Amino acid sequence: MTRTDQDDTGTDRRLVLLVGLVVVCAGIAAVISIGDISTHGLPSFAELSTAAKLTFLVVVGATVSVQIRIRSTAHGISWTEVAFLTGLATAPTPWVILCTGLGVAIARVIVRLAPLKLTFGVAKDMLLASAAGLVLMQFGASGPTDRPLTELILPLAAAYLAVVVLDELLVLPVVALASRVSVRSLFSGHLDLRLASGIAHFLVILAILLILQVDINLLLIVPPLVLSLHLAYSSRLRSRAERHAWQQLARATDALNDVDLGQVLRTAVHSAAELFAADEVEVVRHDGGRTIRGDSATITSDGTGGEPLPGSGTTITTPLQGHDGIEIGLLRLWFPGPVQFSERERYTLRTFASALCTAIRNASAYAELTRVADEHAHAASHDVLTGLANRRHLLERGTEQLNLRHADGVAAVLLIDLNHFKEVNDTLGHPSGDRVLIEVAERLSAAAGPEDLVARLGGDEFAVLIAGLPAPAVATHRAEKLLAVLHEPIELDGMRISVEASGGIAVAPNTGGMSELLRRADVAMYQAKRSGQRLANYVPSRDTADLGRLTLSGELSRAVAEREFTVEFQPIVDLGTGVVVAAEALARWQHPTHGTIDPLRFLDAVERSGLLPAFAAAVLDQSIVAARDWHAAGFDLPVAVNVSPRSLLDASFPEVVLARLHAHDLPPERLVLELTENLTLSQLEIVDRVLGQLRDAGVRLALDDFGTGYSSLSVLSRIPVHELKIDRTFVMAMETSAEAVAVIRSTVDLGRSLDLQVIAEGVESEPQRLALWELGCTAGQGHLFARPMPATRMLAALRRGADGRPGALAPPLHDEGAVIRLSPGRRTGIRQTDRLPHLPA
Ligand code: C2E
Ligand code: CA
Ligand code: CA
């Protein structure tokens, strides 16, 4: 079995070198053979006749070959070696070598093989023949011999083996270089079939020799034998190649099933190169003109235009055509040398092209579908008029942003509301209104950062999601810059319309997500509107909307556990002298995210939660500790603590209070418990008992918000208190309402007759202070003197004092001479002057 190479156009220098080497060796063999023959003188007629027969045999053997195409290189497996091995066993070796060369040359010339390949084929087969001859010589079995066939089997087998091995050694590198396929895969390709055919060829050689020895006439059966063997072999080879090709085709068309057009085209290039052993593949699309090119491993160009395929070599072009006959592009295969496709290959190509056409159409349809879907998504997430994002999109983007755990910086939302937009709409008409909105949208978009998202929430409301702020404090600055672009009036048909806008800015909260952030910005925006400001920041304490949620679930218990409930103190002042005579403890919730929360916003929830005792204890503790500290600093002030009515239903409450007083070593008289009048509670026996115990222990009691309850007097008759606190609504109204003054006056009178301390709440101005004083009210608290403050600040304020008088928070109303002391049994420092002339009626 020898291989012949055809159509190899490989110009690799290594290839030429290898071929050259083989040719030189064959040349040497030829020269030696001719030399050997010429020593025997001129050849006889019989010798020439044998040579002719031998040459003929080689021509036939070399012609009957099976073709295998590897890329653009075709390789044939022929019967040449059967011819020259038979010859070597029957004729002198030099003759056989020369006849082999001549026969192969004739066979190759007939099929018009390229000169280089022809030379290599001739030289290689001459070398193989020489090698086989040498091996036979070693066994003394070369040339005509009468030795029985049995003795020839071993030498022949050895010679045949040498031929096969040398053949592989010479051909594989050459084919590998020419076709750029690895030697390894060439060697393993069809190895089983090659082995089988090798054995068959060898058996044929033995059969021919046997026939020659037994009866030369039987030689007639050799051609049919060879032919049937050859047909069997080539059909096996073909069916196997076909099966392989189908599998490859199935795989290749399968791989085209992709929704990504780019991927389809790339896969098409790679698998076509693989499937058709093409060196380059190009897919050209008629629409859009996209051309993609590459080989089985790489894409060399992808886009419009590109270099045309080389003019040399072979280009096979197939239209990409669907079953409907519409051509959408071309598939081009390029081979460096001349290539003729077999029927099967042509069919495979048509099938592949059709599959590719379908795949391209599917992927294009999918892309179109995706585009339409995207368009829909855009419409669903954008405002039609301005093209800005809508509320939904803002919520989605904002949520994404807030969920980015490692996002750079802080996110904030600026909510913008145009102030007089309705007037624009009403006076100039909706088209003008629309143009104003579009202009506002454009200005905001231009002013927003690349990371920001500008949205229209509806009507004249806009929002900007500001991302990546280095610090929360920067939010205001950014918001101001954004709002500033709306300053400049908008030109509309020659008119200049000024759009004023209010903005609210909020920084992303720790909890609640995007909807909470938007809500906060909304709260801030209304704050700005109400106060006539251009921009307002979200302030938790002004936000009353989230009360319910705040007091839900674990928030309160955490607040107790984490000591988030603190106490501030508001001084109670002698209205005449300005000296501080007591302090009221007011609870505060230091919420980790909402900041300081006022008691009216959480008290209800605390009372309902079952956490009231813990809360009350915390307030009591802090109040008592504060009072003790002031005392230690030289300020002997009682502390007033507000008590929830529900605490009075708790029989253990007095015990708790007294235990705390004891624990902190504060005399009971230094504690005032402020009670809100509550008829229902006051009628309960248990409340009487609780209050009785406390009072008996020396704790002072005050009736808070006096005058607001509808039966204050009846409560007072049941609950023996020491103090009355005039509700601040009366104080606030006393300058305008005679009724309020009447209530205050009767309260003061009541206090005097029952010997109770009367304290006015909510004193905010000097006239109020003076009027209260004139009515006989001696003590008061309110912003005029001090707002509630932490215990330590209170102490500092006491030390500093007013006018350099420690313990005073306001200058005295009158010179000390005008002051007369009343009821010496009352609380220290409380004084009252004569009534002053300008009392309200
Ligand atoms: P209250 O006992 O009538 O407390 C006086 C309230 O008036 C305080 O509000 C105080 O900050 C406010 N205030 C003081 N001076 C002025 C002023 O000049 N003008 C105006 N407009 N307001 C002034 P705050 O701290 O919000 O307390 C509200 C209520 O919450 C208290 O009313 C009290 O009933 C209750 N509370 C406060 N702390 C506690 C507590 O520890 N336990 C219980 N059970 N209730 C408490
Ligand atoms: Ca109070
Ligand atoms: Ca009050």
C-alpha cells in the first residue's frame, strides 16, 4: 500500500526541502540501479519484455487508487507496492526500481499531476521499491528464484513492513505540512481500514506469486480479485466518510441554533471551515452588508466590507437561500488549491447553507422581537411628553441603587414641584404648559450628573435620583444646583415665563427602600412649600407620617434594650425673679435612623406595647439621677416626671418609684409626678391606692394640663395633688381671649385657696410672663426661658445663669424692693408681687 499525493500546492520551504531530500535519495537509487544493469552489458529482449510488463503492472497499480481529501489536498491509497513487490520476487531489483519510477511517472502524467507532486510521487515509490529490494537481499530472496513460496513469506513480510513504515515516514510529514493537519491525526485517521487493506494487499502479493509458481494462466483471476478488493475497500472508506460527514453536518447545523446573530455567524464560519475542510470561510449578508470571515478556529474580520478573498485558489460560493427561494446572503469557502466537490459534499453544502439561512432568519427575528420588547419596556418606563423616566422606572432604578451594597457614595432624591404651573396651563393653554414641562425636563437633564436619573412623576412634579454622593451633606448643594437651572425664565412665543419650583431633598434611609426615600423627599418638598422656601431637607422630627410603622414590631423593644429612650429637662422658673425652681423631665426617643423623636409620636404605642413599665423606669431613673447631680452641684431643684395614666393602674408602681428614689438617694420631696387628669382612671380604687401610697411616702403630685379636662374640679377633689399646671393653650390664648384669662385666673385662685403651687406652661414671650405674673401665677416654663435640654446642659445653664446670677434664666421682672413674700410654707424661691395695673379684662 503506498500513498500518492496530488494537488498539493503547499509552498512551505520545509515541504520543498523534504521533497528534495526524497528526490535526491531516489536519484541515487536510480543511478546505482542503472550502473548495476550496465555491468551486465546491453539488456536482452527478454529483459526488456519483463521490464515492459513490470512497468505496465506499476502503471495499473498506481492508477487504481482510493482518494481521500484532506483540506485542499487529495491523497490516494494505491496498489503500486503490490506491483513492485511482486516484481522484486520475480525480477532483478535494479530493473524493478527503474520500472517502478517509470510506471508511477506514466500513471501520474496521465492524470496531469502538478510537477512537484509528480516528482515526489515517483521518487518516493522508487525509494520504497529500493528499500523492499534491500530487505529481500538481506534474506537472499531477491530476484528470480525457484525457492518455494513458503520460504518467501517471511522475507516478503519483512519487505512489506519496511515499505509500509517508510511510506508513513515519508508521506505523513509532507501531507501534514501541505494540509496543516497534525501528523498524529493523519496517522490515526482510518487506521483500521488501512491496516486491513495492508493485509489484503499482502495476501494479494502472495496469491500472485503462488499463481506464478503453479500455473501462469491462473494470473487471469488476479485483476478481478484486485478489483473486487479495491471496490470493497473504497466503498467501506466512502460509507465511513459519509457517516462521518453526516454526523459533522448534524452537529454543525445544531450549533447554528442560537438566538444571537453574531454567535450564529461565528459558529457558521467555524463549522463550515471544519465541515468542508476549507482554509477560509466567509458569510456575506445582503441586507446591511455585514461580512464575517475566518477559519475553523478564529474570526479574522467581522463587519461591513473587508478584504476580498484571494483570487488564487478555489472559492466555492453558495447562496444562503430559504425554502421560499429568498436569498439573504452568500456562503463562500476558500481553498488555497484546486478543489472539486463530490456529489455528497455539494449536497452537504446546500444543506448547511439552508440551515444557516434559517438560523440567520431566526436570530434576526429574535433580535427584532427583543427590540420591540425593549421599545415597549421603554414606553412603559418613560414619560411620553418629556421622554424622562417615569415613577415606575425611578422606583426600579432607585431600588437597584439602594440594593448595591458596595455602591460608591450615598443616594438621595430631590423632588421638585413647579409652583405656578396650573396658572400657565389655565392662561396659556395646555400646549404651552407642555412646552414648559419639556423645557424643565431638558434643563434638569442637562444639569444632572451622568449617574443621576431625572424622572417626571406626573403633572408638574419631577424627581432626580442623585447617586454616588460622597457624603449626605453634599445632597443639599447638588439639589440647589439642580433647582438653580429653573431660575431663568422660560421663553414661550416671545413671552418670558418664570417657573418657580419648590424642592425637597432626602438622603437614602437605612430601611424602607426607595418608596420611603421618595416619601421623605415628598415630606421635605411640602415643608419647603409651606414655609415658602425654595429647598427643604428632610427632617425626621417634622415627619409625622411614619408613626405607625415606627412603633411596630421590634422597634420599641429594641429602643428599651438599647437605651434609646432618653430624657431632656425643661426648667421651671420663678416668673418674678427668673430663678429656676424646678425642672420637668420630657422623654425623647433617640432613634438610630429617624433621629430624635418627640414623645407624643410614640407614647401611645409604648402604652399599648406592654413596655410601659420599662419605659417609665428608664425615665424615672434618668430624672432622679439628674436631680441628684444638680443637688450635688448646689442647685436644689425638684424634678417633675410625667406619669402615664396606665402606670397608675400598676399596683407595684409606688414600690418601683420609691425603690429608685432610695437607690439614688434622693428624698421623695424632690420628685414631682405629673398626672394628666383622667376621669375614668381617677374613679378607680387602685389609682387612689397607688397615688395615696406615693403621697404618703412624700412624693409630690401635680395635675398636668389643668383646665383641659371637662371635670377638672371633681378630679381635684378626689386626687390630693400639690401642684396645678396650666395648660399652654390657655397661656397662648390669654392675650386675645378673655375666656382663657378667666380660666387662668380661677386656676390661680383655686391654687391659692387650696394652697397648691400653680405653674403656667408654654410661656413664650415677656408679655405672657408679665400677664401671668399679674394674674398671680408665680411659676412658669416655656421657650421664653429655655427649651428642653439634656441634663448636663441644664446644669451648665444653671451655673452660667442670667445676668451673672447662678440659677436664674431670666432677669427679674421688678426690682427686689417691689417683691413681697407670700405664703412662706410654699416651695422655696416662689414669690409673688402685688397685682400690676394692666391686667386683661
Ligand atoms: P406636657 O407634660 O404638657 O409637656 C410640655 C410640652 O410642651 C413638652 O412637649 C414641651 O417641650 C412643650 N413646651 C415647653 N415649653 C413650650 C413652649 O414655650 N411653647 C410650646 N409650644 N411648647 C412648649 P413634649 O416634650 O413634646 O411633650 C409632650 C407631652 O408628652 C408632654 O406634655 C407629656 O404629656 C408627654 N410626656 C413627655 N414626657 C413623658 C414621659 O416621660 N412620660 C409620659 N407618660 N409622658 C410624657
Ligand atoms: Ca408635663
Ligand atoms: Ca402639660
